[in-house]
Amino acid sequence: MTFPMTNIHPDARIGANVSVSSFTTIEADVEIGDNTWIGPNVTICDGARIGSNCKIFPGAVVSAVPQDLKYKGEKTLTIIGNNTTIRECVTINRGTEALGRTEVGNNCLLMAYVHVAHDCIVGNNVILANSVNLAGHVTIDDWAILEGYVGVSQFIRIGKHSFIAGQTGVRKNVPPYVKAAREPLSYAGINSVGLKRRGYSDNDINDIQEFYRVLFLRGHSVSNAIAIVEENNNSEIIKEIINFIKESDKGIIKGLSSSNE
């Protein structure tokens, strides 16, 4: 369904049962999947690839050119997965030559005034609350939740099932399964509530908790903590956390002796 006073380029590829509200502009190099709803005053620019069953609310701008002075007009993409909701005034910039795309996965919720910069990769089932701002080249893994007014520096990675408290700045990588809070951002326990809701076993949760106790609460260096844990636990979930930490060339957040699990 298309309402009056829309501006849809004839070359745009629009799926079945897509609703486009008044005063919305859709440029030529755009693909939109079936059953997606697009509210009024939305702008969808060249390079957008939007999945099925999405909802895009008024004032959102999807796939605008990057706010990166190195961008020279190269053809790049913005990819939005299925069942993703983009609320009011969200801005998502398309990629640059560095990666070629900006991507938001399936089943995500981007609340009002979120900004996703060029070359970011946002996984599946991610929630970005109001006014979260991602700089360029940020990676957010599946099931992460960022509360309102979180700002993430460029090239940062946030691990899966992590939880970032509101009004904080993320300048170091955040390992999977943790809660992080305070300024500077620090370990504040594991996301045990989220893990239970998503079906993680008590054994897995205990392993995760013990790993982070050794890493953050017992005064060890990162390398010593990893060595201690590897001697006693070689499970797949621990290997996954260790690999994340070893690949974190920007370093990871720190622990606090007063952290409360």
C-alpha cells in the first residue's frame, strides 16, 4: 500500500504487501522485503537492502552517505535484516570502501535517535536504546543490549549477551556475557538474568562467572588469568571468551574490586 505524496523511484524494488506512508522518499538503488511498514517522513537512500517484516518509524534516515571525509562516493550498502524495528529519527549510514557495508541483523530494536555510523556490524537480536551512538567500524555481537545514551568509540567490539549501562562511554572492547557500567566503563558482573532467559545451563553460567572472577576480581593480569582458567576448564564457552579477549587489539574493559556480582 502506498499513500499519497510519497516519492518512490521507479527503479526501487519493493516487495509484496509493503506499506509506504506519506512524505517518504525511497531512492533508486533500494530493495525492501515483503510485509515491511514504512512510516511518514522516512528517507531511504541508495544502497539500502531492507528485509521482510520490518518497521521503520517517522523521521528515520536509512543508508545516507557516511559522515567520513575519506568517503569518495563509492557504491556501498546498508543491510537491514528481517523483523527489525527502527524507531523515530534513527540514522544509519552506509559503508565505505573499507568494508563496503553497514549491517543491522534480524530481530533488532533500534530505539529513537540511535545513530549507526559507517561500516558498523550489528548482530541479531540486539537492542540499542534511545540515543545510543555508534562510531564507525563498531561491531556488536548477537543479543547485546545497550541502554540509553551509550556512546561507542570507533573500532570497538561488544561481545554477545552483554549488557551496557546507560550514559556510559565504551572505549575498550566488552567481552561476551558481562554487564558493564560506570565511568570509565568497568566490569559489573555477568549478565546472568539474560543468560537464564536465553536457555544457558547453570553449569555454563557458573563457568562464565568463575572465569570473570579470575579475570577481573582476583588481581591477575589478563594473560595470567587466561592461563589459570585454561588449566582447569577447557569448555567451548570458555574457549570462546578467551578467543574474544586474545583478538581484542584495543584491549578490554577493566574490573573493579567493588564490582558486585
